[in-house]
Amino acid sequence: MGEARAAAVGAHAAARDASEGDACAVVRACGHAVATAHMMEHALGAAAYAVRAVRLASPTDDAEAAGDRERRWQLERLPEAVRELVVSALDQGSVLGTRQPWI
């Protein structure tokens, strides 16, 4: 558990040093994915930052649509038993202390 937390802290430190928004979002998604080992709610952060990374890395005229495609791709892969719970948490903005659903 300590190794996972240390890796997550390291990823978030690297995100602070990233000069590009999409790179920062990718590294934060990785940090949250690793942090899931010590707290499952971080899985929501990984999903949200992945959507953000896709939006930021996409051409401006396709950014929103690309983020929507990423979100749909994620949702299609969630087990039916947890899909409603995850969508509810993300849509309520309970991820990362933000009121912006799915960042």
C-alpha cells in the first residue's frame, strides 16, 4: 500500500511540473489510477482526468465530442452492477472536489 501511495504522490508531483495541459491530465489520471490501491474513490479521478486529457489533446473543434466519446467508451466497459453508482458520483461532481461533472 505504501508503494502505491508513493507512486501516486510522485505522479501528482510530475503533473505539477508538466508544461502542457494534456500531459498534466494524463499524469494525474495515472496518479489516481495508482492511488486506487489505497482508496477506491481515486478510480473516479482516473476516469475524469482521462476524459479531460482526451479533450485537451484533441483539436479544438473536436474536443467536446472527443471527451464525450471517451466517457461513453469508459461507461460501456463498466460492469452493469456498478455503472449507475459511478455515473451518479461523476455527474454530481463528487470527484476531485469539483462541481464540474467529469471535469
